[in-house]
Amino acid sequence: MSSIVVKGSRDLQKNVLANGLCSACGACTNLCPYIDMVRGRAVLIEPCGLSEGKCYDFCPRAYVDVPSLDRFVFGSYRRDLALGSNISVMKARAKESEVRSSAQYGGAVSALVTYALETGEIDAAVLAKSQDRISAEPTIARNRKEVFECAGSKYIVCPTVAEVFEATKQVKGKIGVVGTSCQITAVRKMQASNLEVEADKIGLLIGLFCTWAFSPDAYGYIRDLVGPAKVMKIDVPPPPANIFVIQTEAKRIEVPLDKVRKFVMPACNVCFDMTNEFADISVGTVEGKEDWNTVIVRTKEGEKILQGAIDVGVIEPKPLEKDRLNHLCEASLTRKRRVLTETEAEKIAYLTIREEDKFKIVS
Amino acid sequence: MKLEKEGLLNTIITGVGGQGNVVASQIFASAAVRDGFYVSVGETYGAAQRGGAVMSHVRLSRETQYGSLTPEGRAHVIVGFEPVECLRTVGGFGNKKTRVIVNPRPVYPIDVLSGASKYPAVEEVLKAIKELVYSIHMVEATELAKKAGDPIMQNVVMVGCLAGSGFAPVKVETLKEVVKETFAKKRPEANLKAFELGVEQIRRKKPL
Amino acid sequence: MSHFEIDEPGKRVLLMGNEAIARGALEAGVDFCSGYPGNPASEILEALARAAKKSDFHVEWSVNEIVALETAGAAASTGLRALTAMKNLGADVCADFLMTVNLSGTRGGFVLVTGDDPSAHSTTSELDTRNYARLADVPLLEPATTQEAKDMTKWAFDLSQELGVICMVRTVTRISHSRGVVTLGPLDRDKRSAEFSSQDLWTSGSSTIECMFHSILHEKLKRAQEKFEESKFNWYVGKENADFIIITSGTGWLYSLEAVKLLGLENEVGILKLGTTWPLPEKLVASHLKHAKEVLFVEETDPFLEQNMKILAAELASEGVGPIRFYGKKSNHVRGEFGAGTGELNVDVVIRALTEIGKAAYLSREKGYSEKAEKLLGSYVPARSMGFCAGCPHRASFWAIKKAAKWDGRDAIVTGDIGCYSLGMLPTGFSVSKTLHCMGAGIGTANGFGNLREFGLDKPVIAIAGDSTFYHACMPALVNARWNGSNILFVVLDNNTTAMTGHQPHPGTGVNALGDSSPRILIEDICEAIGAEVRICDPFDLEKSVQNLYELLQNEGVKVMIFRHECPLAFPKEKKARVYVDQDKCLGEECGCVKFCTRVFGCPGNIWDYEKGKAKIDEVMCNGCGLCAKICPAGAIIVEEVT
């Protein structure tokens, strides 16, 4: 892919794991007996001795060469510095209200994944499944019912990519993945890697907009707040609300964000990518409109699937208002700016972007 | 073969813990006692058995009891259950008059398997032994033991080799008797066969 | 195969030193035997147990050495003949009782056999237990041959009974585990009866009484000395009134004899060999010190004779002894690989001492041979470290502990203890345990490590012990941890046997020394009674084991994990499963495996095919346990059960 020097597990330990940069995406686990995922951190049991390996090559915090990855995924370098390469941006939602009611917002992800499965675009999808709506585990879904069981945002980190490697071994046909930015980046690196063969099976990547995730330490805190009651939904309303909302069967619990900020994964603080810039289709909220999603179509593959879903009436599209689009770009740029100017050099060393772009973003 | 000039014959049986060193030396020593010799046997037990190197010294004399350890460079016969251990023992206790019988089948130490050390080519090891001793007989004792019924009997095959070689003044018949008694309740036919295969093989084979 | 218990006086048999000691006890008519397994002494009690099955006397493995000595001591106080056998470090454990029963005395013959281990072949200390005889003021005998091992043990009972004090017989690895020809004596068939009335007092006393008993003990020692002057176990050979004499005991005797012979010094030097080494037969020794101008002490491991005889020589200075040039450990002439006072003796050590003193020149073999051999060994002979046997559950346990500690991520401190699992410090145990001292020291020291939070040490502490070790020494420390609030995770490796020393039973196995069934005292019951949080796992179920260990590590207080799985050597399977590596599935050196089974897991059954670049199974070493099949990341190892 590039002239990147791929390194091995010892370097992963030194540069990422020991540096507090691990975002628990799961890419390095399930590859070998030497790395496990434990409560929101990848743990190196013992260095394997190789100077070059998949763990380092897939890790979205070991190195991300943005220009190279752009060329690999999109064929050319990005023009849009705020949102990354894209073909179109719109609002969309699942047509069926039933889909929307079990989802976080517009249900676009559930609808798209289900459509892709039912039309045979993919044979299985790797998703995050939550039994209690608080913590989640990666799973392989093969039909509508299994997809719906995975609907809804997860605020505690879920190492979804750990199951992708497993899926490439189990699933005969194409695989779809729904993940956060670091997770999708990892899967792209897997596809681009010289070391991985089975990644050809990965067909559709749906990325979720992401600003941060909690470490599993948050579980105890939330459980204590809620008690034995069943959690229906967890949400972070848009600013200026500054709260974290837990909806149980009985009541609505509001927690000031300041109280839960300590659970945010440190790795999220160095993340450059709010809108999931390497996915085929990126999906996020529409602030203030609980029933809709913002959808960014990035690749031809993504466009084909989204259009197909629209054509058969599974997805309902609408144009995105200009001020909303500007707001989204501004939010994304603000984040990039902050990461570039306020982060210690060694913690951002993993990220390679063009100097001129860096300059443009910062000024 | 007559006892060496000193009136003493030092034999060392060497191998890896778990290879049946102790049983082999006991058989040899018991037979020697039966043939009227003074016998001393020196061994290391316990921790060494957990995969470590094990040596059994069997010292025969017509006149008197000797201490159980062979002095440096004074082994007359070395029976190696494993090639690297054989070379190790030859290095410490061998001399240009020593006669060696060796099973060339390697048992890999954990140090080699972990990548910390290299296991040498067996031919190189046998060559090195040959440089240091009078004669070396190579016997695929594990293969013969398999023929007899179980590869674990390679130690009994090697006792047979020692018997048939004539290197030690202990009668083959006496050794055979002791083998029979030792394994009376544990696969007697198979063990006897292993012994006899060893006796046959050493007589048939020329030294390297 | 050996016939140490046969009733054929006069017959010549090949016996192991330990068997000879057992034979000596039988010839003395021993009634009551106790001990704890320990290298190099374990076989003494095992042999006696075999004999006890046919004859009618008491043999038991006690839970530890002090209980062993106490239980035998009681038997001896009733007039029975009692023997307790243990390894050198066992003497440390029973020292408390030894230092009081020497004073309280004995009615029947009471013999303590200690097995020392010069060079520490299978122990964690070269402790020289002869020092205990001097400390306890009790008679000491040192056998130099297998025959003496028998004869001295037999005599020790008579000596002890006559003097009314416990007697020590001190053996070493090269006597205990070596075999030699022994002429058997007649067996004693007398059956004694035990008598102890409620009016009897058996005590070391205290204050004036103790001092009185102490003085009586000294008297007994004087009487022992008088007997020793005439003992047939002491002799002098070689040049009469030699200027240069070797004074030796134990294994030193045959080594010195052979060294002198090899150097051609038979007519130049004299050898004074002592079998009764405490108290010293002073008159006998003095008679030879008088003609000697140079004395070389050959003994192992401490300069016991050397120091005591120098004192004697100083005392006799006014009677014409000296000046004498002394050689031995102080002069650095008698030394092991790492220096004087450490390492075992052998003929070469004595030869080197004599040649360095200038008595002769010596070449062990052809000139240049040793240098050539060293070079070849350097090129072709890799080290051979110890490792867990194929199928050993400790391998699984240590991997589980390593993983759980890494998962926990707080740099857990792991303390080790004595047994096969001591190897947990080595690569075979993934270098997981970091400390090793004596029985029970694992959890003992963990008590300390787990109570240093106020000083800034707040890491998880994991203590490891085996099942036999648990009963021997761990229970008090476990109580202490609860009582004094120490935060520790105690991992007990229960393989249902005392493995390192030869698979002897213990209180959890349901079997006693004679193989008869006995009550099973469960480790988990004791731990629960103490109030620990207890979990039990089969270490072969690695996932569950790691998960449970990890969870326990997150909890406060005293936690116990019992890893229960039988030792495959103690409980071999009828039919061994056939295990092989699917060469197509094996990932070998590739990313995703990198020779995990051979390079990391390290079972001797997992070997590497250098030509094919794939893993394979050594069918001779393989135990058929199937553990490697569970850990293979490619699922390439296949286990076929054999019916």
C-alpha cells in the first residue's frame, strides 16, 4: 500500500498500548494467542517475537497514513477537508416506523444492513449487540431479526473488529461491518494490508459518526444509577444540553456529562475522525430531529446500496439543509483543529496527513 | 572383555530424565552383583527427572567397593540414550580409550524449542563423539523398541546392546535373567524381545 | 526389584543407600517410622512402608517434619524403637522439637536420619545438618558406604537406647541415592510393647530443671564419646605416623582413597576416616594429630570436622600437637565449582586439592583432550533446562496465572513455593513466579507483600503452593492473612500427589503411606473455614481458569483458587490418546501463531520439524493429554482417543 514500515507486537505495546492510545476497536485481538481484549483494553500477554505483524498493521492508532488510505479506498486524495471524501450528503431514515422505533434515531443503519443482507449484497454483518442496552459484544448477524437485535447506539466501547477476523473464517460470502471511526479505519487497513488475505470478503462498511466512547468502567456507574430496572435507551442530546440521558422503563435519568467524563476512553481524545471518513456510507444524527439520520455517501459501492434501498422503498431520503451541513463541517473541523493543536506530539505521532492540509485546518 | 588394568570398569549410562536411565543402570548393576562383582551405582534423582540431563555411573570391580562417581576422563564405556547427552558425558568423562554406544534419536530441550538455543545436526554430534573416543556404535534403539512393542523400551534395547557388545565383563545370560525378573509383571515378553534385539543389533553392527 | 527386606542374613545384595538405612532399621527391630517426603531421603520411608505391609510395624507419612519427629518421639518415649527420616531442610522444620527432646530424653532407641544435598541437586539449600548435632548436643553418625548406611542405622538404635538420647544419622545424596553391595544381617523380630503411665513426666523442663537436664545431656555426650573411641566405624589406613594425613568422613572416604591411589600416594599419606563425627573421638583424633604436620580435611559441605578439629588441635597444643598446616575449605583447597564450602565432593575435587598442595602431578586423560572436548561441547551441546513433564497440569496453571495477571495489568507479584511447581520460575512456567525459599514461604511472604499498601505498594499479590505443601506449611499463613488483613490470592495447585519427591500420598489423597484408604481432608473445606473466598477450576479448562482468576484478582481480602487436575505420572491413563499436527492447518512461524506450542508453551511433546517448518508431536514424549490442541490458534492439533 505505502512505504509504511510495518512493525510488530513489541512496537504495538510501546507505541499504542502503553501509551494509553488503545480504543478497543478489537482489530488486534482474535488474531493470535498473544493479544487479548480485556475490559476495554487490548492486552499483550507476551510479545510474539515477530518484527512485523497484523496487529500493528491493522491498528488504527499504530499508524494512519491518511493520504495512502484515501487513495486505497477512494482512488484519489480527498478534496473535502472537513468531511473527507464523499459523493453526497443527505438526510435519510428507515421507511418502516417499526424499524425506527427500535433504533436510536432514524433507523437508517438497520434498514441498510437488512437490505444488503436480504438482497444478497452481503451474507453476514458484524455488529455490536447489547443485551442490557448498557454494554455490548460483537456478533455476526445473518438476517433481519438478528440485525434488529443490534439496533441502537452503544456508549460503552465494543471491540467489534475482533469478530471481523473470525467472520472472514466462518462466512463463505461477503461480509458487512458497522463500526465507529477507529473500527472502520482498522478494517480498511486490514483490506489494504499485505499480510491479510481473507479481507477480500469484506464488502460493505457502514460507519457511525463518533465523538467518544466510555470504557467498560462506566458499566458499574450506570448500573448503580439504574438499579435492577431495565434500560430502554441511552442518549446524549446535542449541545448545549451537556447531559447524558438514561431512559428506563419507569423513568428518565439525566446525568451531567461532567460526572461521566472520567469514563471516556483516553484514546478518543486523539481521534481525528468524527464522521467516519473511510466508510462506504457514514451515518449520524440530525440534531433535534430524533426520527432522522444524516447520511454521507462516500464510495460507489455505498452509493449503489443506498440507491438500491431508496429505490425499493426501504429508505426514505431528504435533502440536508445547508445550515445543517455547515454546522456538521464546522463541528468536524473544530475537532480536528483541537486534536492537531492540543495533543502531545507523541500521542498524535500515529497520524500522517499532508502538511498543507494540516495548515488549512488549523488556520 | 577383561576388566581394565586398574581392576575397575567405569560405565556411564546417560540420557534425559524420563528415558529409563535408572532402570537400565539397576539391571546392569544387579547382574554384575550376581556375577560376583563389587558394584557402585551413582545417580541423580528428583529435579533432574523433570526433563534434565541424567547420568547413571555404574562402577564394577573384582576387589573392592569404589565411590559411586566416576572421576573426570575415566569412563571406559558410555551408553548414550540421547546424542547430545552422550556428547556432554563424553566431554566430561571420556578419553581416547572409551567405547560408546549411542541412540541417535534427539530429545529436544525446552531451550531449543523456545528458540534460545540450536540443536545441532545429529551427524555433527556423532562425528564430535567419534573424535573423542576409541569407538562409537550407533543403534536406532527407539526403532527397535517400537518393533518390540513400545518405543519407551529403548532403554532395555540399550541394555541389550551393552550386554552383546562384550564391553562389560557381565554375562549376557545374567543380564537376561535380571531383565526377566525386573519385568515379570510388566510386559515380560515385549521387554525380553527388546533386550534380545539390542544384543543382536550390536553384534551385527560395525562401529561408525 | 531390590530385596532389602528379605530374611537371608549373609546374602550380598545391591541396595540403594536409603534402602540400606531402611534395612538397618529393620535389623534393629524398628517399631514406629515417620517422615515427610524430601530429596534425597524419601525412599527410606517408602522402603519401610513396603516392609510394613508384610510385617507389623507403624509407618506414616506425617504432614510435616516436626509433627513427624514429635510423633516418633512419643513412640520412643514409650520404649518403642522409632525412626524419623527427612531431607536436610526438614531438620529446620523440626528443630524446635529436636532442641527439647534432646533434653527430655528417650526410652526406646530414637533415630533421626537427615539427608543432605551437597550441590543442591534437588533442593533449595546445601544446609549441612551435622551442625544440628552439635547444636543439639546429640551423637552423630556419618555413613561412608552403603554397607555403613545399614550398619550405622542399626547401631544408632542401640546407642540411642543405651544413652537415652536421640541419635542422628546423616546421609547425603551420593550415599542415599547410590547403590552398593551390602551384606545383610539378621532381622529383629522382637515385638516391643508401648508403656507410658499417667504418672510419667516427659519434658525438657525449664529454668533449674532445664539446666539440670542440659547438664545430663552433656554427660550422655561424654559417654557417647567414650564409645566412639572404640568404634569400628573409625579407622586409619596408609603410612604409619604419616606427616601428611587426610581426615575425612562420609563420601570423602572412598573419594580420598581413590584419589590417593590415582596419584600413587598410597605409601606417602595416611587417611583417618571417621564415622562417628559428633562428639569427636578426641583421643583417637589426638593420636593422629600428634604425628601429622599437614592435615587435609575432606568433607561435605561445611568445614564441620575442620573447624571442630582445629579447636581440638588448639586445646592440645600444650600436649605436643602442632604446629600443623591445615588444608581444606578455609585454605580454599577443597572447593566446588563456586568455591569452598559449597558444592559436592568427588574424586577430582580431592585430586585437585592434593595436586595444588604439591603432593603429586596428575593428568586425567590425554593431553589437550579437555580443551578439545570443551570446544566441541561449546559448538554442539545446548543447555538442557528442567521443565514440566508432558501432560503436567502446572503448565496450564502457570499459563492461566500469566494471562490473568496480564489481564489485570497491575504488575502482580507472584510468590512461589517448593515442589515441581518451583519450576514456575523458569521458562517452562513462563517465568511467572518470582520468589522461592522454603515450604510455605510463598504464602508466608505474600502476607507481607499484601499488607504494604500504606507504604505505596498496592499491587495484586498471588501466592502459589502445591497440595502437599498446603498441608505441610500453608495453613498458619492463610489464617494470618485473614486475621491481619492481607490482600492476597492464594493459588493451590492440587495434582493429588506429592510429585517432585516421587508421588507420595498426603492428607488430601485419601490414601496413607501403606496405600490403605484414609480420611480425605479437603483443601477447600479448610480454606472456607478460614473464611477465604474459594473457587475450584480444572486448569485444563484454560478459558474458565483465566476468567475466574481474573475475577478473584479484582476482589479484596483473602481469595483461594484451587487448580485441581491429577499428575499424569502418578495417575497414568490406561490408553494414551494419539495426538498429531495437521500439517496443512499448522501456521508455524506465521503471524497468528509464531510457533506458539513449541516456542512458548514448551511441552516436551511439542517439537519442531526444521525441514518442513511445521510443528509436530514427539510420540514418545507425548502424554496424550490434549492440552496443546486446546491452545493451538489454528486448531491444527488433533487428538484421537484410543479405545
